[in-house]
Amino acid sequence: MDSGYELKKEEVADFIQKVDELSASERIALKRCCGKLLKDANAKAATAFYKVFFLPDKWKERLFAVACMRCLWSFEDVVEYGKSAIPFEMVLRKKRQDLEQKDLEQKDLGWSGMERRLIRLFDRRWDRDGLLCADIWRMVEQMKRDGYMVDMVSLGMDLCRWNWESKWVQQRWLQVCYSEKKEEKQDVD
């Protein structure tokens, strides 16, 4: 684990709540910066972010990405569906199930393509190149198009823990994503 200040879930939830309370134009500015790091953001998005960011600076790049992704959903969607937001890894599991079923029915390769992207994603570190940020954003954007609302509090916590040496987040995501598959195999045996 990283040493020093440990981020609390309640702090991330308060931060996300403040993002939700930004004006429509500020939310649009953040939305337009999805997939970018804070260092690459325009002034309007950076200003909106710093209006609500109150946590230690070591989390600002990751939580900027989360703030931008939160703004993919309209304020009305957040109010209506926010309580039913699903953790990223649970959406991965649902996507795996749907795509594997589709693969069986249509002899398609939807899940294997997504699985390759996941493997590449899990081997990346969060760093200043922004590749992980862009990959996560693309996946969240696809999840939104598929009708899911991703829980940005849990995603924020996970991204802040992403570079832990134990790869705890990546291991948990894989376990959740494939847990049902493992259970199905045990039922067959």
C-alpha cells in the first residue's frame, strides 16, 4: 500500500457531490476533457475542477478524470439513477455475460476483443502519459452507451489505489468479472 494519507470513501463521495452541483457550463467543460489528464485540460475545465477539489494534491489527476467522467451523465440522470449506480467491475461482469452470450448466439468475438483491452488495461500503471486514463474513459463511455451508470465514487477510490504494488484493484476487478464464470464451471464438474 501507499504510505501517507489514506483517502476515505466519504471524501470522494463529497467531492462527487460537489461535481454534481457545478453549473451546466462547468459540467460541459469537464465532460469535454474526458480521457485527458488535468495537465492537458483547458482553463475552463481546470477552473471548474479546482472550485470543488479539496483533497490532497496527490489525488488531483485521478479525481479530475473521475470528475470528467461523472459529467458524461446529465444532472437529471444523476438525480434519477444515481442511487442505482453500479461499480465499474460489476458492469464489466455484466458486459462479459452479455457479450459471451452474444458470442455463442452469433459466433461473434465481442468479449474476446474486450478481454484483450482489459488485459492491456490491467498491465498499465497510472502515470503522466494518460494512456490508462484514456482507456478507462473509453470503457466508461461504452458502458454509458449500453445504459449503465458507473459508480464514480468506487471508481475514484479504485483509481487512487491503482498503482499499489499488490495490484489489489486489478485483482478485485478480475475476480468480480470472472467470479460467476468460475461458479458455472464448478457447477458443471
